[in-house]
Amino acid sequence: MIQKIEKEILEMLACPACRAAVSQAEVDGNSELVCAGCARRYPIQDGILVMLVEEARGGPATGDPGAATSRERSS
Ligand SMILES: [Zn+2]
């Protein structure tokens, strides 16, 4: 289910890692916020935006082992 974040709210948000602006994107049917600065992707889980660096996917040289296999679990 895609939740659209209000433009005004998006404009107030900033990446917690690098403070760059974020934009909303849909990936595999999931809504995420993508950072324009570091390319981290913040998930929106059950309509709740999770803007935590620890929960972000992608980004520069995080060494995140889940980054390459970030497909949603189908179990
Ligand atoms: Zn960032």
C-alpha cells in the first residue's frame, strides 16, 4: 500500500546521516524516502516513516550485507 507523504512534510525532512533533502520513491511496491545526498533509502513501515540511519538501506560504503539482497522477504 503506497502512502503519499505530503509535499510540505517532505520539504521539512532531511536525511539524518547527511542532512540532504529526501524524496519519496516506490520500490517493489514499498514506499521509501531516498536521500539526494548519500542515496540512503529510508523505509516507510505500516505508514510510519523510519528515518534512522541504522534502518536505512543503500548509501555510500556502508558495508551493509543486506543491501544487495534487500528484496522484501516473502515468507
Ligand atoms: Zn543522506
